[in-house]
Amino acid sequence: MNNHLNIVLIGFMGCGKTTVGKNLSKKLSYPFVDSDLEIEKEIGMTISDYFKKYGENNFRLIEEKIIQKLASGTRKIIATGGGIVKNPGNIYHLKQNGLIIYLKASAEHIYNNLKNDFSRPLLNVEDKYTRIQSLLEERKSLYEKYSDYIVEVDGKAVDEITKSIIDYLEEGYRL
Ligand code: S3P
């Protein structure tokens, strides 16, 4: 296994990037970073509050800066925000020395994970399920196009998802 690369988890909100990332970090002994947390440290408030105050466009500018910073190091597990694929520059930076793994979840799976969560400003609407469906439709081809490896996560335990990623890494990036 090439052990100098970052392992980058992408996918829609609520697909398990943080949970799987932490588990991978434990199993591979790579440090774990979460781009949303790094953003919150930088802005000194929650992402939700930032969206309310300054809007999504300003959020995306900070996100780009943080992604560029995280992408520059090696040997980390990086959990990313679900919207990073909207900016091809983010992917360009992450691919320089990282492998991109897409945690692919259905709208049903995502809805189940997030139905009681109010920390995602883009999903604070009356009909959360329809919003998830339409955003996922908009983004799913981007997640697929940018990924080196895809893991379907519906109905799988965290350990199973983690194992599938480790198998992929050990087999030399089978696709
Ligand atoms: C977003 C996803 C969130 C966070 C922000 C915007 C998106 O991250 O970056 O609320 O546009 O999909 P998670 O995917 O970690 O929830």
C-alpha cells in the first residue's frame, strides 16, 4: 500500500464520512481530520450560523481555503463536506496526493440518518426528503466522476465499510 497518500472521503451529508473516517484512522493509524470542523475553528462559529450570517457563497470560499490546506499534507484521513464537489478546484487539490473514496448512500439512507438533525443549513426546509433527493440528483454524477473508489453504504455496518476501503487500498487501488 502506498502509505504517503491522503485518504479522502467524499459523499452526501449524512453518508457516514466522519464515522467511517474515524474508524479508518484507528485501523490504519493515520491521523483524522474533518474539513467541516477545521472550517468551524477558522470561522469561530457553527457552519449553520455562518450560513445564516454570510450565506453559502462565502462559506464555499472558506471551504476552498481549508481544503487546499488539508490537501497539501500526506498520510491523513480527510472527511470532507458534502458540497466540496461543487468546486472542481477542491478536487484538483485533493487529487494531488490523495485517493478519493465515495461513500455512496441512497436518499432513503441519508434521510434516515438526518431526519432528526438540524445542523445542515441546506436541509433546513419543510420537505427534507425531497430536498435530499434533488440535491443528491444534482451531485451524484460528480461524486462518481471524481472518485477513485466507490463503497455502497446502505445497510452496511461501519466496520464493513471500513474493511472494503482497506481491502481496496491493500489490493493497490482496484476500482
Ligand atoms: C454541505 C455539507 C456539510 C457542510 C455544509 C454544506 C453540503 O458537510 O459542509 O453544511 O453542501 O453538502 P457534511 O457533508 O459533513 O454534512
